[in-house]
Amino acid sequence: MNIITVKNLVKKFGSFTANDNLNFEVRKGEIFGFLGANGAGKTTAIRILCGLSTPTSGEISVAGYNVYTQTEELKKNIGYMSQKFSLYEDLTIYENIELYGGIYGLGLKKIKHRTTELLSNLKMYELKDTLIGKLPLGWKQKLAFSVAMLHEPAIVFLDEPTGGVDPVTRRQFWDLIYEASNSGVTIFVTTHYMDEAEYCDRVTIMNNGIIEALDTPNNLKEKYSAKNMNEVFIKIARPNITH
Amino acid sequence: MKKFLSFIKKEFLHIFRDVRTLIIIFGIPIAEILIFGFAINTDIKDARIAILDLSKDATTQQITNKLLSSGYFMLETHLQTSDQIEEIFRAGRVKEVIVFEQNFAKRLEAEGKADIQLILDASEPNTANILQGYTSNIIYTYVNELNNLLPQNIVINSTVRMQYNPGMKSVFMFVPGTMAIILILISALMTSVTITREKELGTMEVLLVSPLHPTHIILGKVTPYLVLSFINVISILGLAYFVFGLPIKGNLFLLIAECLLFIFLSLSLGILISTVSKTMQQAMLISMIGLMMPSMLLSGFIFPVENMPDILYYISFAMPPRWFIEIVKDIMIKGSGLQMVWEETLILIGMTLFFIAMSIRKFKIRL
Amino acid sequence: MITVSNISKQYESVKALTNISFSINDNEIFGLIGPDGAGKTTFMRLLTTMLLPDNGLIEANGFNTVSDYKKVRNIIGYMPGRFSLYQDLTVEENLNFFASVFNTTIEQNYDLIANIYKQIEPFKNRVAGKLSGGMKQKLALSCALIHKPEILVLDEPTTGVDAVSRMEFWQMLKRLKMKGITIIVSTPYMDEASLCDRVALIQNGQILKIDTPENIIKSYPKYLIAVNAKNKYKLIHDLRKYKNSSSVFAFGSSVHVTFKNNNTDIDELKNFLISEGNVEIDINIAQPDIEDCFMELMKAEKNE
């Protein structure tokens, strides 16, 4: 079952085509890696899928909603987390969760219940009255991910969620992603860590506004006769460089 | 030196590439002057006045004639008692009442001085102020003429009473006031913002690591704004003088020198702000709220300092624009020379030195 | 030669660096590798005389970074982490400006930056704000090199940059090294460690290890295996349940596992996984990489 379908997505800014006829589907519960060089058009596409930007043309549906007309419903059914904006530094953990719960219209009872569940899962319950600013980066990112899942969205968009995080915490973060995916949540993730591309069920690689490749990491490695995703990526993004 | 010049060139490029900055720098001063300027009614002719002559002697008659022949005034009526003053104002028949005290000529002869009272309808403050200016001027000229003839100097004290709007804001106030605000805005706010912008971009680190001396960095940042502020001073004065006919009675060079002093002061304040703020936002907040607001409210620009509660009155002493506005008023309107404004000037110089010293102490050659 | 002796630096209550000592040889590419907050930027700021140490001494080519800071500034090229040039100036204007600030011209040191600058020269009249990430990075590097520094300090030049531009950037660094420049570079990407001559692994203001990447990998103390199975999520769970497993982490295409004692029987593990219901199991002995080493060192640090 497809939770995201994108048909002939085109997005132009004046004469510049940021997304040139994209076609892909994302299946429910899969970890979908969205890779590409800086400026390849990833951010533009994510903004469209999240209902923040209207495409120039194309048929796009996300979690069953139309990105042209049903952006409000769409936003209620997705979660979003990026490296740049995670949580309010000057609020405590609980206050942040309460805030996001409130934004998504959860009742106070539900917020309390979800907070307990979420924080005990992260083994951070005792810290619930700590200011976010006092937490190490890795913890913040894990927490931000859980908060993005607070309203039990069908899809979570993660924009470079692990940038600058230490290797152990990075893996703990991926444990959370696996867990969410296992419970049926679809994960749409971008990253510059090529080893993380290997953790995805399927990976797309964008270049110059088009999708150059879409397959499982193993199939891609086979197809490009590469020993890891890093090589695949380099072969796609700079086909003229020989190794 | 070449380093320094290329730094200044870079600063100008920043300014000219950013349309918004240009608008702030050149648009706002001109807009402000025009808005204030057109609020003034400069064309006053045949204003109706009443005269209450309690002396009725030759001198008062002469002064009355001088006033009425000036073309600015038209006599509505002669009043008989002071009770009628209130009444005639209420009826809206006159803009000004001139009261000669009893035994005017006799006192002038015996004591060498006499009093005239000018009562004005200040519900139209601009008109009132101009009328008062004309009246005082005519009386002053008359006294001068007399003094040239007489062996001993005489004085006529004219006391002015503003009816209906006693804390009247003077139109002459707005030029010095606007000038002070604009100079603070451009010099202090813009400098502090451009220096902190380098901190935010991370370019400040590179500049500090370079052989460029920190003083060069600061001077390079400040020089363009010195030039721009100066251009603004000239254009404000030009607009005020040529378009709106405000007088510049004192020495123009003294006036410009005082303006330069105030620009230096504002620039040093800007540098000081930039040394204590880490981000552009912080610099803007400090400049806007910490500097602009008190400058406008406590300098006498909007509210006369004399009417302030004691605490605010004393706080206003610490506001550089307060002194600057006073200096400019004195030079432009009263025609004072340096001997009249040296105290205020010294205060400004002192403040400038203080801010520069503080900035030097605070400016770090490191992060 | 850069010598660092007993350097400590604290910001309010946070210890950024705790008593670190090491040296960096002439003409090597020295990597500072560690996550955000490890102390990499603090070290670079101390070295570039931007900060004063609380304790200790750094000498760069014989000059003390505190007392001789002016001389140090003359021999160092520095590219700060968030360095983003003047967005409203063109490529050429940026470069000319930095050249004149350092008392030189583009022409004088052209041979040093030629390789890099040629790639951005077609865009020399474009304002820096409109350049792509990779181009910006090249311009920033050109600006840092314009005065022919003896030591080049690059604070996370590749963070947030895609894998291809990263690779090109490292190729540029290799070429600069051949021109005799000592390069100190920090990165959060562990895979870039292998591109350095020597690396320091840093965590929480302390140096976990300093050595060549090869030696660090050689000294990896544990027996490491890579496991694969159809359902990776289940596989990780089951491996963690296994009585003898010590660390279990997804690693590239497989799962890396270390053990509490090093003579674990692979067959026994395989049988355990089969009994838990895993299919398509594949177990191999794995070659550790820097990231494995880093994680192991982090663990050792914690246990101390």
C-alpha cells in the first residue's frame, strides 16, 4: 500500500526548475531514504510533500490527502523534524511536549499519557523538568524525533536528523527509527551520512532536479557495481569521475 | 593604508547593494523633514491681534505702529482691561494679545527696562510660535534702534504666555530633534548592526586573524557611516533652510562642527553597543530600545525637559541628544556663538571620549 | 610543528577541553574527529589565537599563541565553521578583499589557489550568496589560502555538504599538502578520518586517541563480526538478547557486533539467531573502521 504517490511532480521558480518531473511512491511503514547533492532539489520536494509549498504541476497525494487542496488535514497527519529546528531551548522537556501536543490538538490527559510513554521509552522520565538547552545534542535529537511522533502521524519527515551527533547516539537514533517503522509509521529521511543510506529500505538519489535512481541499497550497489552507498552516490552525482 | 581603503570600499559595497539600508539612510531623514515641514504653516500674513495698552504713551504707540506696519499683524481691537483677554481668545477673534505694562515709557526712562507680555493662542502651536518670533523680533529691533541713539542701554522684557498649550512644542524644535534622532539611528544603530553582522557571518574571526589592525576594522566600519551621516546633516539643514525657511542665525561652520561632534558621539556609541552584543538582533534591540526611545522621549524632542518629573529630568542629563538639541537650537534660532554653548559642547566631548574609552576597553582582539 | 601542552578551557560551567597535550607535525593533514560539543572548535579557536586558554600552552611553528599572537595570525589561514563570506559581494570582490586585508593580491599567490579558483572563476561576477554549497566552500578555502599560510585551520569544512563535494574537497586538501602546508581539519564524519595522515578522536573535551588511522584500526581490541538477515530490526533486537553480545549497532549494510569475551563461537550465534526465527542469516568477520574504534573508545572512556 502506498502512502505517498508522486506523479509528474514539477516545481519551477521562475525559469529555474527545482523538481523536474518526479515520479515515485513510498510504501506504508517503509524507511525511505531521500538523498542528493546540495541543491539537487531535495528540500523543495520535501516542502511540497509537507504541504508547505504548492507544486507547479503534478499529482501528489500524501497520507491520502491532496497537496493542493487538503494541506491542513495533511499537516495533521504528518510529523516533521529537522536538524536546524528541534525544540525550544528555554522550555523544559515537558513544556515542549505539552506545547506540541496542544498544537496538534491532543487533550491534556492524552498528552500526559503520551509523555510518560515517550519519556520512559527514551529513559528520560526523570529529566522531564529539565530545560532542553541543558541536554546534549544527541538527546535533543532523539527527543525531537519522539515529539514529532507525539500525535501518531502516518509519516514522519526527517531532514538530516543526525547531523553532528556522535556515532553511538546516531545509532540509538536509528534504533528509534527502526522501531517506529516496525510499528507501521512511514519514515522519510534525508542524510549526508552515506552509511545511513544503507539502513533505509529503499533509497532515491536526486541530481539536478531529477530522480536518478530509486531502489533498495543492495540493488543499487549491484547495479552500479559499487561496494557501498558512498560509491553509488558519487557515481550518480559525478558520472564523469572515474575511479 | 591600501588594506584600509579596500575595507572602506567593501563597506560601501555592502551599503549600496542593500536597498533597504539605502532607504533607511536617505529616505527616512528626507521623509521626516518633509512630514514635519509641511505641518508648519509658513505663510503668516495679517494675523489678527489685540493690544492692551495700560500705559498709552509715546513709546507704546511707537511699538504698536512698528508691529502693525510690519505686514504680519492686523489690529482687531484695543482692549481696555485684562478681563477681556480671555473673552477675546474664546471668541477666536485674535491669535495674539500684546500687553504693555503701566507706565511703560516712564519705567524705561527711569530704570532702563520695561515689560511687555505676549499672550498667544497656542492651540495652533506652529502659528503661535511664529507669531511670537515675529513679535519678539520687531520689539528687539526697536530696542536696538533706541540703543543706538541713547547713551545708556535699555531693555524691554517680553514675557510670553502660551494660552491653551503651555508645554508647546516648538516647530524650531523639530529640526534639531529630527537631526539628533536620525544621526543616532544611522550612526549608532547602523554601525552596531554592521559590526555584529560580521560576528554572525563568522567573517569577524577571519578579520581578527588577519594582519588587519582592530582599529582599522573599527575605523573601516565607521568611516562610511561618518560620510553618510554628514551628507544627511547637510541635506537636512538644506531642506530646512531652503524649503521651509528656518533660520540659521548662528555661524554655519560652528553648527556643522557641532553636528560632526554629535556624529562622532553616535558612532562611538554604536561601536560600544557592537562590542557588548553578539548578534544583530541584540544590537538592534539595544540601539532601538536602549538608545532611540530614551533619545526621543527624554531629550526634549517630544516632551519638554523642564516639565519632567525630577527623576526623569536628571536622567535626561545623561542623554546626548538633549545637549545636542540645545546646542543646535541655540545656534540656529538664537544665533549663539561658541561662548554660549561651550558647556553643552564640553559635555558632548566628554561623553564621546567616555564611549570611545569604553569601546577600546571592551573591544576584544579575541572572540 | 604545533605543540599543545596541558591545554584546558572552560566556559562558565562547561568544560570544553580538559588538559590535552599533543603535537602536530609539519606538512601533515591532521584530523580532529568527534561529534558536536566535543571541543573541536574550542581547540581551533585557541590555536588561531581567538581564545585564551585557562591553562597550558600552544606553540605554532615556534610562536606562542598568547604572547606572539600577531605572528601566529600571520602564518595561519583560518576557515571558521560558520564562515559564510560576504553574501552580497561577488566572488571576485570577496577574494580581492581578503587578499588586500592580508597585504597581498590574487596574482601574487595565484599558483596556490589556481586549482581551486579555476573551478569558481566562471562565476566570478556572481554574488557569493547565490553560489551552491560546494562553490561557496571552494571560495572560502581560496580566501583562507590567499596569504599563503604555513598552517591551514579548517573548522568542519564539510559539515552539511554532500558526499561528492566532500570528496572533491578532500582532493583539494591533498594537493595543498603537497605544496607544503600543514592542515588541521575537524569533521564529524568518521569516514573522513582515513583521509588524514593522523587523527585525534575527541569526545567531551578529552582526546580518546591520537594516531594514524591505520594504527587506530589495528589497535582495535575486540573481535568484530558483521551480521545480516532479512529483517534487520528483528535481527538487532535478537542480537542484543544474545547472552554474550556486548555492543550491537547497525553499521552500513550490516549489523556490527562485539562480544563480552573474544572467543565467541560464530556457529553458536547463528543457531541462536535461527532459533529466534531470523532468516537469510549471513555472518562474517568484519574489518573495523574508525567509527567502530571511536565507539569502542567512547565505551572505554565511560567505564573508566
